Amino acid sequence: MLFLDKLVDYREKEHQLHWEGTFADYVELVREHPGIAALGHERIYRMIESAGIEEREEGRREYKFFSSALFGLEDDLQTLVEEYFRPAAQRLDVRKRLLLLMGPVSGGKSTLVALLKKGLEQFSRTDEGAVYAIKGCPMQEEPLHLVPHELRGDFHREFGVKIEGDLCPVCRMRLETEFDGRIENMPVTRVLFSEAGRVGIGTFAPSDPKSQDIADLTGSIDFSTISQYGSESDPRAYRFDGELNKANRGLMEFQEMLKCDEKFLWNLLSLTQEGNFKAGRFALISADELIVAHTNETEYRSFIANKKNEALHSRMIVMRIPYNLKVSQEERIYTKLIEQSNIQNVHIAPGALWTSAVFSVLSRLKESKKPGMDPVKKMYLYDGVEMDGVNSGDLQELKKEFQDEGMSGVDPRYVINRISSALIKGDKKCINALDVLKSMKEGLDQHASITKEERERLLNLITLARKEYDHKARTEVQRAFVYSFEESAHTMLNNYLDNVEAYCNGFKMKDPITEEEREPDEKLMRAIEEQIGVTENQKKAFREEILIKISSLARRGRKFDYTSHEKLKEAIEKKLFEDLKDVVKITTSVKNPDENQLKRINEVSGRLIEHHGYCAVCANELMKYVGSLLNR
């Protein structure tokens, strides 16, 4: 379809969303689809739920609505949905609370609010999320507010819909003056939420307290019409164009709320608890909207320490939005941010973003008091890597050890700024992990706001991240040298397990060719076990542990492979690599390779390019770097 044809198609679809009728027509729509009369919190929860929910182990749930933009915050988002949005959708008292997102800078608070806004815009264009309002109302008011209070009980019994709220001053006047009180004739139209159009979505940002007016929130008097209508209490002489007015039925973002002057917060007291606010010389005006604010931890602590703020504090639900603590998810954040840029002619070598993520996550982790739990091991555990001697219960205890873990550390903006600097520096066609780590270090030298102690800590973490990259780089090259690595690993595993089973059960093995019985191959088993430091005294316990693991997986219907036991996986990889170490060392280090060595280099380079995402430049640099590591 040509672009101009798409424009025509889009315009036709937008036209199909238009609906107009009377209040009587709307009542029939409510009879058929009671969900269209839902309150704002219920609409937001239905929007989140409609994107899909994925059930995970141990009762965890992942809400797919957030998964396209927020990474590594699944547990925190589950808490947000199930402790705030879900009960609020069922009209429990939590809906009368202001939602305050509290977390470090660049932690995802603004992204989360932007997702909710964009989601509401799109959801209002679906049948399930359709919103109807009194036509001409400046607050896109729920038409059911026209129903007199005396008849709302009858309406609930007939339609199953509870009505909350009262008519705004404009609609109240129009009902009497234009329609002579005939509610059934009041015009109703479908509205589409739009932040740009200021319909159902509003944003309030504090500015200079001396120049900012409360009218930004609640609207203002139109002085040009005072002489025409004669009174400031005439709705026609008032502009209902404040953010609270325009965000009715949807969501209002209160940016940096705790930096705001106190007078702007007073309006939130009755709005959060009673669902109304005061504007001009009018009675309290009903508003059905989610108020979501965000702040950092320092400002929040100052806010709750002030006794004058107790009334508002009791009307808040505070949700922590910490930094992500999973390396794989942090890598996705950087990938997403780079994909949004215009840089297309610079290749990023595999491992570069991963190494950046290792540095970031290590900076956010707190040192555990548990014996044997170093930061690197903790980092891998948080990222879902199985470690011997650590079960799911231990992992949960580890996560509960520090309530504020993830609330400090290196923020994604700093890292992506340094990656960006590496990308454009020196007109390189490809950057690798070493380029990025060098840029990180240079950035610390230019960072005037960090203390000397913090700078030393971060420099040590850069060194630690490089060590992890060195291990990853060696493994990558050595694997590329091993032809059919997976097959070789499984062959070695099966030979090892056959001998271990015979050893533990005390029976002999049968030679597959001569069919002669022989003792288990102790030399083969020890050659593998010694790779990970299993001593002669420990070998029996280690082998029995392997058989227990096989039995445990079998009971759950899972097959044991060489990756099922972390220590055994490491041992097999090291044994395979040890057998090839000399070949790798000589091939990657020689300055003038002979014909056979050149052929092997080309084969390995081709494998890195074809199967691992390298380009010719970074594949060659990787082999040279690993050669230098092996020669140390």
C-alpha cells in the first residue's frame, strides 16, 4: 500500500471511531456494554490487563504492557499493578490515594508514566476502552452524572452500574438553559484521549513559584466575558482548562511534585480522598482521574520529615522504582536507546553492551553479608544463572537483605552517554568492550560531582567488569576453535556420566568394542574434575551430587545436559579448552601465520561472524586480544 493510500485508510478508520447520540442512546449502550461507564482506575487496569499477563514460577506474573520499554523491573511492576491498580479498579479505598513513584534518576519513572499515557490514548480507540462524554463539556464528563441522585439506586439495580460524581457547572447550566432539564435529550459523543489535544491526559510541571498560578491546575476566570455575563460565578465566564479539568476520566502526571509550592498541593487533598476539587466561585467539582507523581528518594525523605505534609502523606501510595539489577535486561536498555539513534554505520561488537551492563549492575549492588557471596556471584544469581549451593529460597533471602538495593549506583544515562562518546570518537567502524570501558573511565575523570572514594570504587568495578569480559572473550574464541562444540561437550559429558554411574554403584563397565568388562576410567573422571579443583577426597561426594541432580531433574521431567550443573559445565568447558589451549595460543599470537594457521584463523573468524554477530574488524581484534591474554 502506498503512503498516501495509508493516509486515506487511517482517516477512514479515525472517522469510524466517531459516535454521537443522546443520553437516551448512551443508556442503551451502557445496557449492552456496562464497561464503558467504568471509572478511570478500572479503565487503566483493563488497559494493562488487555496487553496480556504471563504466569511465571513461584506465583510471579509479568504484565506485557510494560515489557516493551521497561526491563528488569518485573517484580516492582507486579507490586504496582497488584497493590494499586487492581484493588483501585475494584473501587477499594486505595483508588483515593495519589500514586507517587519514588526512585533514582533515570530509573524509569518517567518512562512508566509515558507508557500509561500512550497506552490510554491507544486504549480509548478500541471497543473495550471506548469513552463517552457529554458533548461540549470542557471536562469530557461522564454522561451518567446527569442521573439525579434520587434515581441512582434504581439505575444500579437495573444496569448494575454505580454512579459517582456530579455535573460540572457548565453542564449543569446547559441542562437547565438549553434542554429545560430534559436529561434524555442531552447530547453525548465518543471522545478519544490525547495528551496533545488535552483530552483525558494532563501534565503539570512546577515552575517559578512567583509566576506560576493555581489556574494552571484548576482553570481561571475569563475576564473578557465578565461584562457580558455579569458574575464571576457564571460558568460561561470561567475557563475550565486547568490540568485537573482536562485530565478528567484519565490521568494527570504531576512532575517533580515535591518541588512544588504548597498551595498547589492543597487541591490534591480533597481530590484524592473525596474525588473533587475547588475552582473559582463554584461548588466542589467532581473529577475521576489517576494522579501520578514522581520524585527521587532525597526529596521524598525531606517531604515526609516535614510535619506540615502529614495530611497529604497519608493520602499517598508510594511505589519504589529502583534501577534494574539484571545484566541481560540492562543490556536490552542500552540496545533500545542505541536503536533510537541515527548511528547506523558503526558496528558494536558482541560483549560491548554486556560489559557496560556488568559495570552498571555491579555499581548498584550492595555487598552481601552472607559468607562466600561476592558481588560478581550475586550479579549472576540475580540474572537467573544457577549457582551450586544456592536455591530459590536463598536467592529470595538475598534480595530481601537490603530494602534499598538498586536505589543508587551508575544510572543508564551516564552509561549511554559514554557509549555514545565511544561510538563517535575517532571515526571507528566498530567499537568493542575495551573501547566502551575506556570511555567509562574517561567519563569518571570528567565527572566533578562524585567523591574521590566513589571514583575509586567505580574504577575498581571497571577493572572487575574487564575481568568478566576477559573470561567471556576467551570462552568465545575457544568455543569458536572447537568444531561442533556442543557435540564435543555432550560426548565428553556422556563418557563422564557413564563412568560416574559405574563408580558410584560399584559395578564394572563394558568395552563397547571388545565387550570386555573393565573398571571405571578414573583418569578420565579426574581429568575433568581437576579443572574445577575437586580434590581426591572430594571426588566421591561430587560424583554422588551429580547423580542426585540427574535424579532430581528426571522427577520433574527434565533431561540432564552439560549445562544442568554449573560446576560440571565449567569443568567440561575447561577440559575442552585445555586440550586446545596451545592451538589457540599459537594461532592467535603468531605474527606471520603459515598456510595451516591462516586457514584456521579464517575458519574461526568466519564462525565468529556467522554465528556470534561479529564483523571482520572486531573478530580479528578479539582473536588478537585473546592471544595476548593467553600469553600472559
